[in-house]
Amino acid sequence: MLALMWLLHWLPLPLIGRLGEAVGSLLYLAMGSRRRITLTNLRLCLPALPESERRAIARRHFQLYARSILERGVLWWAPEERLRRLVVMDPGLPMALIESGPVILLCPHFVCLDVAGAAIAQQISACSMYVPQKNKVFDEALRKGRARFKPVRLFNRRDGIKPVIRAMREKLPFFMLPDMDFGPRDAEFVPFFGIPAATLSAPARIAGMTGARVVPVIATYLPGYRGWKVTFYPAWENYPGDDITEATRRMNAFIEERVLEAPAEYFWAHRRFKTRPPGMPDVYRDER
């Protein structure tokens, strides 16, 4: 897989993109369990859409996710000048804010999130958490790829937030992925599209402990296979406030708004609702 990604990175981006979408179309047919998880999530979160439209979004999601995997070769090995041509920064990395104090760069799970990481790493060092990959060769490639421009401190999620706090005190911004279900520990059940979702309260808690400003970052595709757009939103005011649960709810509401702008690009194949409040049924029972 790594050899294929390396070979493909020499090709023009439109060719890589079309190949990735073809692979995604095949995976949509072949990966029945992930297809059903995706459709379950879409039925829960977007119930007003016709079933045919939800299936179209699911199919497109598989295409874009597979495309993003193959395009990582460009992020990991292409010359820096090529990346600068392919990535549009809107409005640009908020350097003044980052230099003024602790910052959390909040990047939800859209398929192009690695583009946001690469765009940031071209300009500054940062820290982040990640889950080690089962395959050690791919894990090493991932770590090297994410740190190819500037030093990036990647902390194992099992180590908790203490290493992150120390790094932030050294003025490293924290690139944070806030919206996966890691179980009930350190999570709040707050709505995501009206469904109770175990949501990490760490963004609010870390911001409260460090006084960090929270800057949302969303990476999406440009039309016509022209590359990617990385949008830096204004820092949230009065965040987290006095109520951690309300701050976590506010984060999910923001993510919902961004999902509706590019629904096929959100990571629907994850079991976002696998952790349920006591007494509520497993929504993925048929997918096991």
C-alpha cells in the first residue's frame, strides 16, 4: 500500500483523485459492514433526506475517503512547493493568536483532515494525539509523513492529556481531533444531530485549564480536483465558560453546521454512536 501511494504521488492530482474514487466505489460494494454503519449514521443524523439521497451521500463518502487515502502520498512525499500550489488557506494560519498564548486547533473528522495537519506543519511545530496503527510499518510512515516539514510531537492517546498540557506550556499549539467515540470516560452525552453522542469533553477542559483559545479548522476538497481548502474559523469567544457540558454541546453544534456544508466529506463510517446512555439500545446491532 505504501509503495502504491509513493508511486501515485508522482501523478497529477486529478488522476489520483479519479483512481481513488473508483476504488471507493468498489469498497462501497465490498465493505458491507462499513456501508451499513455509514447508512445507519446518515439515517440517524439526516432523517429528513430521502433514502436515495442518503445512499448517494454514503457512496460519495466512500469515494472521497478512498481518494483521501491515496492522496496522502502527495502530502507525505511531494515537494513542498507542489503542496503550496494545491492547498488554499482561508484566511491563513492565525499566527498572531498562536504567538500570543496557548491555542487549540480543533479539526473534526472530515476526510481531508490530514491536509489541514500538513498545511499547519509547513509553517509551525505543533503537538497532537493519535492512536498507534496496528501495522508498525504504516505507523512509522504516518508519523514521518505528519512531521516531514516541522517537528510534530505525537502523543499516544493512552497517555492522557498531561503530555499535551506540558507541550502547550512550551507554546506548541494542540492540533486536536475531537469527534470520535472513545467510550464514556472523559466524555459527555450531548446531542449530535439530535442523537445523544459520547463526546470528548477534553477540548473544553483543556481550554479551561490552560486558557487556550480554540480555533476550528476544516479541510475540504476544492472542485475539479484542483486541491484542497483549509479554513481557519475565528476563535470561539467565551469558551468554555462555566459549564463543560454546554461547551461540549456548543462544539457539536458547530461540527453539525460544517457537516451540512459538505455532508459526503464527514467521516460517517465510524461508529459515532456506539457508546449509548444507560438503557438505550445499540443502534449498530445488525452491523456486528
